[in-house]
Amino acid sequence: MKGIIVGFRRSKTRIYYDYAIIKVENVNSKEEARKLIGKKVKVGDNLGVIVNVHGNKGKVRAKFKRGLHPESIGKEVEINV
């Protein structure tokens, strides 16, 4: 299964580069996205885990071991289902 990084978790003044917001192919609801929690995510050689859903349209939040570079927005990720 594939997805695209659309942004990072953030607050008013800080961006958390180790948390990525991912739009997953063919997932369009919160219920479908909940089934992905706990699955492994890979971006290049950086590994992460889906920890929660983000919003109502099927996006998920993934925590990575190392922070991602800001240029990784728009890059494709591999999700092991």
C-alpha cells in the first residue's frame, strides 16, 4: 500500500518533523484509516509506525525514529499491511 506525505504535525510555533501526516491511497474515511494504526511505514531508509488518524478524510499520523527532512513533503511512502 502506498501513501504521500502531505505535511508534519505542528503547533502554532513548532513543527514536529518526526510526525508526518500521510494521505493513503484508497482510504477515504476515518473508519478505514483506523484499521491502519500500528502498521509500519517506510520512507527511504527511515522507519515509522502509524499512531493515529488525522481528521475525518482518511489521513493518518506516523511517528518516525528520526525526523524527516522538510523536502520529504510530497514523497511517496510504503505501508506494510
